[in-house]
Amino acid sequence: QKEVEQDPGPLSVPEGAIVSLNCTYSNSAFQYFMWYRQYSRKGPELLMYTYSSGNKEDGRFTAQVDKSSKYISLFIRDSQPSDSATYLCAVRNAGNNRKLIWGLGTSLAVNP
Amino acid sequence: ETGVTQSPTHLIKTRGQQVTLRCSSQSGHNTVSWYQQALGQGPQFIFQYYREEENGRGNFPPRFSGLQFPNYSSELNVNALELDDSALYLCASSPPGTGNTGELFFGEGSRLTVL
């Protein structure tokens, strides 16, 4: 079993739709949860970071963590064509390290 | 502010050869980590460097090695290249104090093709 599972999609939605992206993870020791966006031929860029369970909102983006079910989500409201990219979830343990464990990434296309 | 820069952007090697990839971290960032991203996969952690020493390593063989220099720039060296080493190699730097956030700033990567 992979430590982080993420449906690779592809996911195609019309402009303005609400997008829901999800990951599950297997190790309850993971404490930090991140969503990265990766455009084609670019490096990943950090979108959202959350610690432990709860919600975090930033503009059109909301990240949600449910540690009891080991489930993390990213919601995109009023999706735009510029949101078309691959979205990767990443998790890590506590501690001063930068070892992130990543999902496969979900490819999203927002159609005008 | 200059972001993370990597060189070369693309390169082609043959099996058995050696390759060196370079990374200049973002100004003020003292931790550098390297990731391998195969096509259609998430990045895999190779190792990280802090204060010129390796202080974390993923499941990669010893033929993957690295260096960090006093200016925090870094190199990734891969010896005895194999076909499966074909991937996008990503360098990420982190500023001090982000150990608890895992905030990584990525370069655009070096795409290595091994023939």
C-alpha cells in the first residue's frame, strides 16, 4: 500500500465549477499536510499548508484535513482556466526535515 | 528576489555515464533538498543538505550523491546511470525556521533522459 494515495484523474470541469481534490494516507504519524500545484514543465509551488486536523482557507482555495479518517482535501471555488494544472498532495512527519511524501498528483483541466 | 535556479534544464546521457546537476537556492535559504519525479508520478525524496552536510536521505542507492556549498548552492551527482534514472530532478530550498511547515520552494527542474 502506498503511503499516500491520490486519484490521478484527469479531471475536467467547466469554468466556475467547484473542484474537489482528495488524498488518503496510511500513517497516522503524519502531522503536516500540503497541497502543491504544478504547471506543465514547471516545479511544484506550495498552495496550502495545514497542521493536524481542520480547515484552512486562502481566497478561492480551502484545504481540509480529517486525521481520524486519514483524508485530506483541497476545494477550489469559482475555478478558472488558469487553475488547469496538476495538484499534488504531500505529507510529512514532525521534525526538522524536508522529506515530503507525495501523492501521484491529479491532473485538472478547467474549460472556458 | 531570485528564486531557485537549476541547470541544465535538459540533458541526455547514455547508460553507465555520470551526471552532475546544479542548484542555486533562493536567497537566504539554508536547506536544500532534491527530489526525483518520474513521468506521471509524484516527486520522490532523494536527500537534503543543511550546513553542507547530508541530514536526511530517501531510498536511493549510494550512486546518488550530493554536495552543498558555503553559499548554500548544491549539486546532485548520479553515477553509473540506468535507464530508470530518466526523470525530472527537482531542487527545493527552504528558509530558516520552516522546519515545522515543510515549506519548499522548487526550481523548474532538470530533465534527464538516459538512453
